[in-house]
Amino acid sequence: MAKSIDSKVVFMTTSPRTPEKMIPEINLLAKNFSGKKWNVQTQVQFMQLLRNENFFHGSGENSPDFSARDRINRAPKSLGFITLAPAINLTPAGKQLVSAKRTEEIFLRQLLKFQIPSPYHEPSEKAAKFFVKPYLEILRLIHKLGTLKFDELVIFGLQITDYRKFDEIVKKIEDFRKQRTTTTKKYKEFKQSYFYNELQEIYKEEIEAEEFSTRESTTKTAKEFFNKKMSNMRDYADACVRYLRSTGLVSISQLGKSLSIMPEKKADVEFILKNVSREPVFIDDEEKYIEYLGNPELPKLLTDDKTALIEKLKTELPYEKINENLSILELKEKLDDALLAKKNEIIRNQVSEIKDYKQYDDIQQIFDLIPKRNSELSDVPLMFEWNTWRAMTMLDGGNIKANLKFDDFGNPMSTAQGNMADIVCNYDDFDLIVEVTTATGQKQYEMEGEPVSRHLGKLKKESGRETYGLFIAPTINEACVAQFYMLYHTNISYYGGKSAIVPLPLNIFRKMIEDSFKADYTPDSNQVKAFFEHSKEIAKSSSNEQDWYRKITEKALDWLG
């Protein structure tokens, strides 16, 4: 059954926000429910299983059937990885996804097939006149303009509801750029004013009829209505960036403000833009659409051409003779190995620079942008996780591993999957996990409180070594403070005994980095360990969690003293 779409702009699936996180979830669903009906009963049962998995973040306790539909009916179904009627089953593309060593090409093919309208998505009378493959056209837009700023994607890119409007949108962006160079307004004011003008045109009919309520909430004024639409469009654009990044074709600028095509992937993109049809297909034929959508060999890519594949290998391995009698699959595996070796070398060089404090100013500049509302960073959680890895690496004294995914050129691609800590620091005689989140309030506690403890316990059991935890967020919720304080005093075998986890607000953590930078010596792992041992001692003497939290933040401000 098709979902009715009321949107006046291109919408992108926002669940899950990071595409790689659907992999363990659809695998769990397929292993336990293949062949069964997707109904309230199986949805509740699925959430019961999911809550016990290491990769799960959140509770899913309120309306578990809704939570299940939110996780499965969106990206996994829309991108053709799973079918839910007449029964639950992985498609051929889904089977390939859960077993693949590298997922970039799989995500790419599925994103290129996503379309509106389709048998899954049917625009209502209120919606725009859709006739588009959104990811294909956004990829085309990035290629056409050379770079596409995140703000431009939000304001203009999402207006490509019909691929035949492409040139019109390009002209809008070019006009925006020209006016930006001549305006006397500050950029933020200029952008906001321009955005409002665009929204007035997009929602002209609603404004004239004073229909300000949205599906998500009740708004009473045009300003509230516009602010809600701005927020929604930013969410769509953010998701679009994350999903396009999963293809390995698109790079993100250092500050995350703009997108461009990887120079090494330009030929791949040009092949796609030339050969992949822009028109939606099988709009009224669900059976054929599902077959097409779930086919992992469509559309054809440049890497499906053996000659082109051999040329790529010769570029990556210039000093090695390539056996041209290998199959396409064998050649792709060889290329994957070459790209992995190249990526690891790039990251090793990055680490050397970071440890020499050559990236200190850049690290602090990124941290400046993390807590800001409506930050210009295109993927704040990813940049937060990546930047914290850089900061921990800069402190030196150990082997610091980020569990986020890097692209072939050492740039951050997606956040860590939920079955592991964000960052793992291995020192001589102890380990440290680091978890970061942009979540605030009760949501922070619900999403992160228990998983942090679980990840620490998992590593502690696997290594048999002393293990500590560091939890960083722009602000720390009181419930998280209480949770972590309690674990200092409670022997829970599931978590490997008592747990030493220190929650720190980002500004305090940044001061710790600054102190390390200014020190006339290189701090070592003994000082890191001493800080966490101190947290254990004051937990014994503190009168309550707030007293402990106050004392540990005070110590953090003078951790090298």
C-alpha cells in the first residue's frame, strides 16, 4: 500500500539517520521473522529482541509497534532492502547488504533507484507535482556546481520535485551566490531572509488560505509555520548528506559546510549522470517496481565494466601487474583491498600530524560549532565523534581507535554502529571508551545512559583489563549523572562489576585539551588513569551524585595539576 505524501519539497528518509545502522537491524529481523506477517504482534516481538542487542540505542518501550515500523518501514523498505507484504523477507539487495564487506556500491545503486512517485510513495493533491529520483538529482546538482553548500541544499536542492526543474534550481542557487557577494547584511540574516522568501513562494496557497497546521504539530502563525518547515527541510537535507556520503562518491568539507564530488570518483559520477534514467519507472506496477528496486545489479555502474575496472586498478596499483583474466568480482575485491590499504596509510599520516598538535586550532574550531543551534555543520553528530577522536589522539599515550567509518580518503563518513563504543583508547595497562552525543534532556538519558555502561562492560569482559568510560555532550543531563554515579557503587555482573564513567560537558573537555596543548611537556597515560582513579575515590566520599559531579568537573579543570 502506497504512503500518501503531502510534501511540497523533496523529502528524504530520516530513519535511520545513518544508513549503516539499518544493517544489523534488518539482519536481526530477517533471521527471526522471515516468512511471517508484519503486524503489531511481530513488530512488538521484534522490538523485544532489538532492545537486548548491543547495537540498539534507545528504549523502544513506548509504542514498540510504532518504533518497529519507524525503523523498518522507512529506509529499509523504501530503498528496497526488505519487503513486508505479503510476508517479511530480505530482497536480493538486502541479502547482499547484510553480508557485504564494503557497502558503498550497494547503497549507491539503491539510492539511485529511489523515486517519487512510486508504488510506495503517492503524492496527495496537496503535494508538489513529483517526478524525480531525488538522490540522482542532488548528485547531479553537486557535480554541476562543483560544490554545494549545505544551506543551498536545504533552501534550493529540496525544491527539485521534478527533474525538469533542475536548470531552474541551478539558476536560483547562482542568483543566491551573486546576491550574497553584494549584500550588506550578515550572512545569517541574509540566509534567513532568503529562506523565508523561498518558503512564501513554495507555500503560497497555504499562506493565502491561512492553513498553518502541519502533520507534525499545530502552528498558529505564518512565522511558526515557516520555522517548522525550515526545521523539517534541514532534517531532510541532513539525512540526504548522510546517505549520499555512504556511497563514497561525495566528500564533505573540513567544517562540513559544503559537498563536492571526490576527484577520484568524478568518472564514476559522470557515468551515472549519463547512463541512469532520470524518469521514475513502474509507478503503477508494484510487482515490477519491487523486483526492480530489489535487484542488486541495477543500475549499471562504471565498475561493472571490466575495462574501466582494470584501469582503476592500474591507477591504484601502478607497480603491480594486473591479471586481466580475473573475473569482475575478483577484480573488485582486489580494488577493495588496494583502497583499504591506501585509506589506512592516509589515516596513519593524519594521526602523526594530530599527535604533533598541528591540528589543535582546527580541532577547537570544530568544537566551537558543535553546540550551536542551527550550526552550519552538515552532520553534527558525525563531526562531533570524529573531532573527539582527533582530540583524544592528540592527547597521545595510547592507541586511539575511532569506530566511525572513514571513506577511502580518510574523511569521516558515518558514525559508529551501535554495537560498539564511539572511540576505544588502548593504553599500556588499561582501556578507555569514549562516547559522545548531541542529545539533550531526557532523550540523552534514554538513548545513551544504558548503552555507555553496556559498551564499557563488553570491553572490560573481552580484555580482562581495567576499563574506564568518558561521556561527553554539550550539556550533561542530571539523569545521566545519577546513572553513572550509581554504577560506581553497584556491582553489576552484566557490566563487568562496578563501572567508572565520567560525564563531562564539552566546554570542560575542551579545557582539558587546552591544558594539554599549553603544557611544557607531553601528558602521558598515567595522568589519564589518575584522573579516572580520582573519580572513583571521590565517588566513595561524595554525599550524592551532584556533589560527585561538581568535584569531578573541578578536577577536570586542573587534571594535570
